[in-house]
Amino acid sequence: MTYRVTVIPGDGIGPEVTAAARKIAEATGVPFEWEVVEAGEPAIRARGTPLPDEVLESVRRNRLALKGPITTPIGSGFRSVNVALRQQLDLYASVRPARAIAGEGTRFPETDLVVVREATEGLYSGVEHWVDREHSAAETVAVVTRKASERIVRFAFELARKLGRKRVTGVHKANIMKTTGGLFQTVFREVASKYPDIASDERLIDNMCMQLAKKPGEYDVIVTTNLFGDILSDLCAGLAGGLGVAPGALYGDTIAAFEPVHGSAPKYAGQDRADPVAEILCVELLLRHLGEKEAADRVFRAVWETIAEKKVVTYDLALPGYTARPVTPSSCSAMAAEIARKVPLVDLDAPLPKAASAFGAGASDPTLEA
Ligand code: NAD
């Protein structure tokens, strides 16, 4: 069976890293057909809009998407294409595993957790306005509903079960935001009570950040609202080795889209310098979603071995300071070629550290449909 996947290369470093990721997908031998559609800056140039209808139509038709990052202008200009895609396609669960890979690029090699972020409402509801004509005050409305809170918390507990993880931590700020945070907290407790096999606890967002910065290895699955999840997943990416190695998945009831945690990193655009691993690990998550377990394991192991060998790695993994062995940085395309070369060669039986098996090699399909 050939899998038809919508590819949104995006802008900035997006076209480079999505091209790299497609090479790796093709190296697995799993048959893919790519339907490439443009969003973000290339779509503005060609079509005068950052999110043409054909992008949404293509994703709805294929129900699978591999997405690169898309720039959002700060302060003014068009609304975030990323936020619009999640809202319009009802991709409500943003799942971002933070796995330290081969101990490289991180001070916390024990990091191995998953951030589950509600992706359609909260402070990203898009409901905001100036309070007065002088623009001296502004308001943004945080929308938190029982329906969206229930489905994201349930998703997190189901994910924990599927991945054999032991604990789900609910993160909120219910002491100050007593209605929105309070509703999320209430729903978290209700849903948690239905999963007696999974431990649960809660953290206020500020304390969560401090705890993660000190002992990330103690956390397992974290579930939270949109803005907190956005910030926490970047923090956790940093703990696990940086934005260059942090993949993500967006799940709705019928559609799954895979995009890295990182943005379009405009300062590296077109230079063939960006780390392709985050987007490549999006292909691993796509393969797991499709039930192509062996191919997913091959991708994960090829990435792991390439980073562990540290001969052909991009600048972010070659830095001195993190490791005792700085190396000359390779290009994005060279690192992707090295990973692609390894994909058919990896030993699927070779042991990996325990942390690498909780979402990586050998993990069950992390989606709800499976
Ligand atoms: P960013 O993630 O693009 O980059 C921050 C820094 O992280 C970069 O300067 C770079 O040092 C590093 N980095 C990121 N990706 C890397 C990679 N693959 N390899 C090596 N280093 C990498 O964040 P930003 O600069 O805050 O945002 C840039 C643009 O991206 C903004 O317009 C923002 O809105 C957008 N953005 C989009 C998404 C998305 O498409 N889902 C996510 C986040 C940010």
C-alpha cells in the first residue's frame, strides 16, 4: 500500500529539513507518495495568502501531513498559519517527546518525557482586541472548555498506557487563574480517577519549570493547556538536546500531522546548516502512526547511531562545551545522507538504553486509533 502524505515545506529552514526527512522516509523502503502544497511565505508570494484553501483540502483528503515550520510575523501581519491549521483541522493533541539521544547536546542525558499540549484553545484562541482607541490597553481571552480539556487529558492517559509510562503530571495555574486553570484542574482530577493503573500528580506551571530545569529525568508524561504546553515543550526540547532534535505530532480524531517543535530559524534559511533530526524524527512518528514499526525503529536507530558516532552532525550537536569531543560541523544535507545510509544497515536487535525504548525503538503506536 502506498501512503499519500501532504507535505507542507513551510519557509525559513523548512524546505531544507522537509527535503531531508523525505529522503529518510524513502530510505526505509515504505512506499510514500508526497503531495506538496505551499503555506507561509511561498504561498504569500504565489497566491497572496499564507494559508490557501488547497492546503486544508489536501490534508483533509490525505489525513496525513508532514509539515515544516512556518514563520509568523511578530506584533502585526497575518495570524499564525500554525495556529490556524490546528484550529481548522481540529488537531487538538500536540504530542512532543523529549528524548535525550545518545547523551549528546544535553546536560541531562536522563531526559525522556512527553509533553501533551492542548492545541486548539486556551490563550491561543485568537480572541483578542484593543480596549481603547489609543491602544493603551489590550485583552486576550483564554478559552478553556470542559470538552477540550477532557479529550486532551484522556489522550494523555491513553498515551501513557500505550507507551507503558507510569505517571501523568497535570500542569496549570489554578491558584491564580481560578476559572480557566480551575476547570482544567477539575477535569484532570476527574479523568485521572478513571486510570487507576497510571499515577497522577499536579504542578503549578512556575514550579514545573523549576523542577524540569533541576531533575527532568523524574517526569514521564506532562499534560497542559496551549500556552503552557508551547513553552514547556521548548524547555523540554532544550533539556533533551535542543530544538534541532525535537519532533512533534498533532493528532485529531481522523488526521495526524507531524511537525518539529522548532520554528523557521530564518537566520539559517537557505544555508544547509540546520539540524534535520527533528523533522526526520517526525518521519519516525509518522511511521509509528502508520503501524510501520520496523521502519520507524530503523529511523530512530539510524539517528541514534549517527549522533552517538558524532562524525557527521550539524553545528548544534558539534558544539564544544556539551561534550568533551567537539567536531567540525557537517551540513544539513550531509547529516541527512549519513542517516539515510544507515537506515537499511542498522541492527534492530542491538540494545538501546532503556530511556530510548519508551517512545523510540520498540514503542507501540502512540495514537489513540491503534
Ligand atoms: P526557532 O525555533 O525558529 O529558532 C530558535 C533558535 O533555535 C534558532 O535561532 C536556532 O539557533 C535554533 N534552531 C531551531 N531549529 C533548529 C534546527 N533545526 N537546527 C539547528 N538549530 C535550530 O524559533 P524563533 O526564532 O523564535 O522563531 C522563528 C519563526 O518560526 C517565528 O516566526 C515563529 O513564529 C516561527 N515558529 C513556527 C513554528 C511552527 O511552524 N510550528 C514553531 C515555532 C516558531
